[in-house]
Amino acid sequence: MIYSKTFDIYYKGFSEDIAKRLLYHNENRSQYTSNKGPWELVYSKAFETKKEALIEELRLKKLNRKSIEALIKEHK
């Protein structure tokens, strides 16, 4: 999960290479996150399989802001 302090928004997504994906977002190469950065990594979690990761991504996308911020705080 990445966060833009400038726009006060979170973006949740799946990646096999977090550092590369963060750079991708900060280079404005993603339609949704373009020109909304700078982005910082605020939460990540590793999974054994891609399927498990995508299930978690879907769960995260359904969370409200309060739940997202509680999750981030809990894992710091």
C-alpha cells in the first residue's frame, strides 16, 4: 500500500517487486496514481502464492479509511 501526502490518498495493489513498483508510481507511469505523488510505501505483506496476495489485495480495497490507517499503525 502506498500513500500520497500531497493528495492524502492511499493506493492498494499487488506487486512481485515492491521497489520497482513504487518507482513506477513515482515516475507517473500508472494512470490512477499519475501526478498524485510523491508516493511512499506505508504497508506491505508477503504471501506464498500470487493467488493469496490477490485475495488480500481485494480485501484491502474494500476497507474504509479508518480500517486502513489502523492496519498501517498496527504493523509499524
